[in-house]
Amino acid sequence: MSDPKDYEEQELLQRIAEGDNRALQILHGKTARPLHSMAMKILSNSAEAEEVIQDVFVLVWKNAHKFNFQKAKVFTWMAVMMKNRCIDRIRSKKRRLPLYEIDEYTEKSIPEPDDRTAADHLTQKEKAKIIFDAVKLLPDPQREVIELVFNSGMTHVEVSKHLGISIGTAKSRIRYAYQRLRENLGSNPTLMNEC
């Protein structure tokens, strides 16, 4: 790790492992803002993002002595904890993520506006039905992974474990499913960009 920032974060984490409160404050000052921005992209709620960041720093305090500097950078380790906490929070609230609100690469939820009209709801229900019908047309392996991702909220790794396939195979099936969905929805211009 040749980046001075990485070295500084390693040093702070070593001090935290020894019980240095000031080192935790310094690390918080350096990393809380970017972690909060990342959490906001996933949760779209500032209060929830702040709670997640607090949880991450509690975990840093408790687990600093377990961190392996040879496996990852300190910020990467913290970002993974933040992402996992965000996912846990979403799952604990049992949010249903409609297919057309999922970003292909980040699988994040986009909150619905509060001032929608009944016509807006109907339009979203119609879109959801069209997309649901398109998912039913997918070959079984592709349909199965898409349903696990969207209905069960599984990650690529969880899909691969659940189905007993490699991560690469899971990612390929998901990617091909997205391509097929785009092809199936291509005749509907309002939905082409929804998947």
C-alpha cells in the first residue's frame, strides 16, 4: 500500500485497536462523509444513512484488532461493512423493490415520491405487470436468478450459493436476463430504460 492515505488509515486503525478514542475521531473525520454519501445512494434517507455510519464506527471500534491489513484497505473494509448494514436495514424493513426501480449494477432502491396521484400509481402498476410478464418469458435459469435478485433481495454471491453455481455463472445469467428483458421490452419505448 504505497498511498500515504492508506498508511495513515492503517496507523489510525492500529491505534483504535489499542483503545485510542482520538484515533477513532480522526478516522471518523476522514471517512464519515464519503461513507455517508455511499449510504445515501443505497438508502435515500439521511437519518438512516447516519445511523448506518454510526453502526460502522461501532464495528470499527469493536473489531479494529481483527482487521487484516494484507487483505484490504481500511476504507474498503469500512465500505463493505456500510453496504452490508444498508442491505440489512432494507431487508429488515421488508421493502419490496419493484423491478423497474433497480439499478443493474448497484441494486439500490429508489424511493417513490410522496405526492403521486392515483394515475401515477396505476401507471406504475401497469409497468410492473408488463415487466412481470416479460420476466415470465425468460428461460428458466435466467428467470430464476432475476427472481432471486428482485424478490428475495439476494446478491450475486448469495444467488451463486443458493443455486450451487459459480459467481461468474450467476453474474452471466443475471446479465443475460437483463439483455433479454431489454429485448422483450424494446417494443415499449416507455419501458426500454426501466430495466
